[in-house]
Amino acid sequence: MSTRILLVEDESAIADMVCFHLKKADYQCQAAVDAAAADQLLKQQVPDLILLDWMLPDESGYFYARRLRQDKFTKEIPIIMLTARTDERDKINALESAADDYVTKPFSPKELLARIKAVLRRASPHRNAEQIEFNGVVLDPQAHRLVFEGTNLKVGPTEFRLLHFFLTHTDRAFSREQLLNHVWGRDAYVEERTVDVHIRRLRKVLQPMGLDRYIETVHGVGYRFVALEKV
């Protein structure tokens, strides 16, 4: 079965162009003109990825992405934001809205397909990997689940991969570029600032358990996950 992609875009010319190239690349494409139409399609079938326009007629993509992340049926679907905004703050807002990546309009079909491929790859569970336990938290790569004392924690696919990498590479400092290469992939079209956004989101997930402090900022280098108990 081919990968299913939901495109939420109100500009028909862009929607037609994107769906044409997605189908040409052997993806299934369903298009919705606004958030309400997207909700109806999501009730019928859960896609493997959502392409979400920032400016929608009924609800901004920013708030819609946040709403999708709060729904148990859609919280783990990777989201790529399509935005005409080029300011750095707007790009960061796109990521902080719970999107996994963003593409700035106008974009080439080749770039979009590369982004889709990269996001789908890092959203896939780690096959044939064992569970990892750390201070009461259990990370299950095969089930793509993060559990603390029997409770499933809400965590995005990129934050999940980032935590998995940290837990398998403890007590080592990694630059943002190294983290991008290991977690996002060498062919990912992602800026280094993106790492900071996902680190903040991962710390927020771990904060209620007091485990956010194990992710240390190494000034002038990047980040490090400390395995030893702090005193």
C-alpha cells in the first residue's frame, strides 16, 4: 500500500500541482481546502503525513497543527507546514506549532518530495531495537511509545527519535550539525536552529518527571545527554 498524504491547502493551483507530483512519486494524495474539510477526511482515514498550509480560510495552520497534536488519533502524524512567510521568527513558530518541518513558498516539487521522504523516514519506528529504560521512563522503539510509570507520554516523532539517539549516545556532546545528520538525516533540508526548537519540545515532555535537566546545553558546542544522576 502506498503512503497516504493529506494536503490541506485552499489555493487550487498549488493543491493541483502538489497532488500531481505526489501521485507521480507513487504517493496517495487527498486534498482539503480548509481545516473543517481536513477533519472530515481524517475521520475516514488516517494519513501517513499531513502537508498543512499556514494560511487557511477557517483556521490558521498554526492552531490546527496544535489541535492535531492534542488529538489521540492524530497526535503522531508527521506534519510539514507550507508557508509563504520567510521571517526567521515565523519559521520557528511553524516548528513550535508542532510541525515537524516547514517548506517556504514558492517551493520546487523536488524539494518538497525530499522533505517528505526525510520526515517519513525519521518518523518510522526503529525496527529490531530493544526497549530502553532510564529513571522510570521506558522508550519502546518498535511500538514508538514513551512510557513513565505505566502512563504513555505525548511525544512527537522527531522528539522521539532525538531522545532515542540521546539515550543510545549518553555523556557525549554533539553539535547541532551532528544531531541533524544523525536524527534528521544527511539529506534533510533543515536549518541548525531547528534543533533548538525540538530540544525545547523534548525538555517540555521530560519536565514533569524532572528529567529535562539531563539534556545539557554545551555552550559553543551543542547538546549532551547526561546519564549519571545529578546531585
